[in-house]
Amino acid sequence: MGALTTHVLDTARGIPAAKLAIDLYRLDGEQRVLLGKYTTNSDGRVDAPLMQGDDFALGTYELVFHAGDYLLETAQAGARPLFLDVIPLRFSISDVQSHYHVPLLLSPFGYSTYRGS
């Protein structure tokens, strides 16, 4: 069975982003349904898959990374208002047999993501 995982790397400091809050939503039309709230561990990962087994379903999802809070806590935020605050990543699951790994590479003024393995 497939699973959804994530992790966050602080590319400005060259380390995992610990204690960064993440929310997971499923999109039903225009409605966002909260599936869970997570916090990254010292390795920048969530301790268990965000979804797996029967919970891992076809559909459109959104990971919301609370980057601004993390950047403030690590004294990287810069002037206010923050350039980056809440980062939503919307993606779709089209194969429930696959592993979807959706990482975030974060710095105070930019980010990137990709589908990893």
C-alpha cells in the first residue's frame, strides 16, 4: 500500500528544520477538510506517515507548512511583514499503491519542492 510522507530541510543553515508545524488537508471541491496537524522532529521529518493504508486515497491534498513561525524562531525571518509565512503545497494522489514523498526545501526568501521517493 502507498503512503504520504514529508520532511523539511533548512537550506540556509544546511540542517533539517525541526519543530516546524505542518497541516494536512483533503480538498473536496472548494472545501478543505483538515486531516491532521504535525510537527517535524529533529531530523525535519514527521515521525510516521501522514497517510497510509485505508486513509491513503485518490484525491487532491494540501500540505500547509508554517514556515514563518519557524523562521522567526530560528532568527531568520528578516523584516516584517515576512516574505514567507504560510506555504501551501497542493498536489494530487493518482496511485494509491505508490509512495508520495513531498519534501520542502526552505530558506528565508525561497522554497522548492518535488515528488521524492
